[in-house]
Amino acid sequence: MNKKWECYEANEKRVEYIARKYSISKLLAMILVNRNIVEEEKVNVFLNPTRRDFYNPFLMPDMEKAVDRIINAIENNEKIMIFGDYDVDGITSTTVLKKFLLDRNVSVSEYIPNRLYEGYGLNKQAIKKIVDEKYNLIITVDCGISGIEEVEYANSLGIETIVTDHHEPGEILPKALAVVDAKRKDNQYPFNSLAGVGVVFKLIQAISQKLNLEEKEYLKYLDLVCLGTISDIVPLIDENRVITKLGLKLVEVTKNIGLKTLLNISGYKTIDSNTISFGIAPRINACGRMGHAKEALNLFFVENEEEANQIAQRLNEYNKERQEIEQRIFNEAVEEIEKKNENKNKEVIILGKENWHHGVIGIVSSKITEMYFKPSILICFEKEMRKRFRKKHTSDSIYMKH
């Protein structure tokens, strides 16, 4: 089966006009026209974004509530727990918010669930532990919008929760103190495709404005915000393009020792979106997939080059291990499909095997779908549970007890 390409019929006159007016190539002008970026203001933001092109963060749902509660926690020396995720978006979200709060002298820590044992998002065991350690406030980053029961549980234990997320909400929102997500149905924010770290960036922007801090207090994190944004494969348009364009400039001169070390070890000579997507993101994601997400987080907090190099080398090893496991599972899956021809004739490809690493089968499922142009489900059989990864456009994990 071949892929079917659909091409836009560009307005040649408009393309010529845009190319001439802004002294750009016809190819770039065609992209702008096809994306309906033809008004002067929009073209200028696309071509030459500045820090003045960020939207008002207080247009986001519940942003005012979230900011007021966090400022109250800062003023009263409360203990804050950041609950993150194990992918690049989650790790950078956690890092940015923690660094910003540490600069405000806040007692803050983070909780990154272990992918292999806890799965994605809030869980009751983690919340109980956070409560037992006397934290006053939980702030979720890149997760939480689907944690209806977990937020209720936190409420029952007397701890407040602020949810910051960028995923699609369900019909019911969690009963948190604030739910900051531009994909809410009542959203008034002009752009709803930020990554999780983009939402965190808007949060620290809003706090900075409320506290009358200098712009540099939140702009200095654009290197990490850019890293998480590109890695999460959100559309690089509108505010994401502003983040990426400004962030890549900051990545080139980053003061984050861990990020600088990882850039050096990746072997890429130039700093662009390809460097992030293929050089940096896989190494950080490999930590989460192999159950070592804290290593990636620690990398962004190290203060000396020797320690940073040691951690970066371990990230390299995790990524190599991930690649080897991924290739083995892929080969076994393809062999199984080719051996049983009926798999090719079914609408969905379903395969399962013991000892398939459940941190990796999501990637393999993606490749199987891409190869055979069919949704695929890969299941790894374990002693006490099964994990199923369904691949259509994205992959999800579901725990199924025997």
C-alpha cells in the first residue's frame, strides 16, 4: 500500500506578492499562503517573533486562581510538590517550574512516577506519600487533567491541587483548586496547542507579572521550554513558533550545564529542531522508558561538568539499550506477522509475547502501524499484569489484571 499525498493548490499571485514583499523564497511564501498566514502582523510574527508576541497568560482558564494560590504558598513558606511526567515534556516542565520556585526561595520538590511500576499520571499511592511528607500543595505539570479520582482522593486527605496540563479534558474536570488547560471547553486563550512545558511557561510568566518581576526571570528558561516543545511534537505554529525561535537562540548559549553537556555528547554540530528531535529527545525519553526518569531530571540540575558528563553518558547507554530492545521486539513482531498471513488481512494487528519491554512496545507499535497501514495492539505478558499499547495515531497503556 502506498501513501496518498494531497497537495494544496497555491494562489500563485499571492505567493509571488508575499515572496517579493518580505524578500523570502517562493517555497517559504507558499507555506505561508497555504497556512493562511498572509496578514502583515501574522507574517512578521512567523518570520521574526519577539518576546512581545507572547499572549496574556491570564487569558488561560483558572490562571488567576493558580497564581494567587502559588503566591500565597510562597509568602507563607508552604511546601510545594510538583507532580510531573517521565517524557521530555514532563521532565522539562518539572525542571522549569522547580527552578523558578527555588529562585523564589520556596520549599519545593518533585515526584516523577516510574513508568514501569506506576504508569502515567497521578496515582493514589504517590498522593498518600506526598501528604505523609507534609506537603501543602500539589502542582501537576504535563498531566492531571484525567486524574478525577486522584484529585478527589487528594481533596479527601486535605491537600490542595493545581492542575496544569495540555491534554484533552474529558466531560468532567478534576475538582482541583485550579485547572489550567487551554483545551478546556470554556477556554478563551488564543492558542490551545502548547506543550505541557508551554503551559508551565505561561504559569511562571503570570506569576512574574503578578510579582512585578523582570521579564528575564521567566524568559531565561526558554531553552528548556523550547526543548520540551519540540520534543513533544506539538505544531510549531503561533506561540509555539515564538517559543521555538527564541528558545533555539538561547539553547546555543545555554547556561544549563546538563543541557550543554548533552548537546556536546549528541554529536550534532548545529543547533536546530533536528538536533533537539533526534539528538536530545531520544536520550531523555530513553530514561523514562527504561525506568530512570530521575536521571534526566538530575542532569538539568547539576552544577559541575564532571557530574553532568557522567549522567549524560548514562543517558547515552539507556538510549542504546532502548534501541536494541526496540529492534529485537520489532523483528519478532514482523516475523510473527509475516508467519501468520491472516494478520495482514485483519483490520487490526494484535500481537502479544512475554518479555516484551512495556516501556518500548509503544514505539514498536507505531512502527508496525506505519509499516502495515493498520492500527496495531502490542501486548506484553507479565506475571501479574498485562500492558497493552494501542497504536492509531498515538499509543496508550492500559493495565489489565489477570
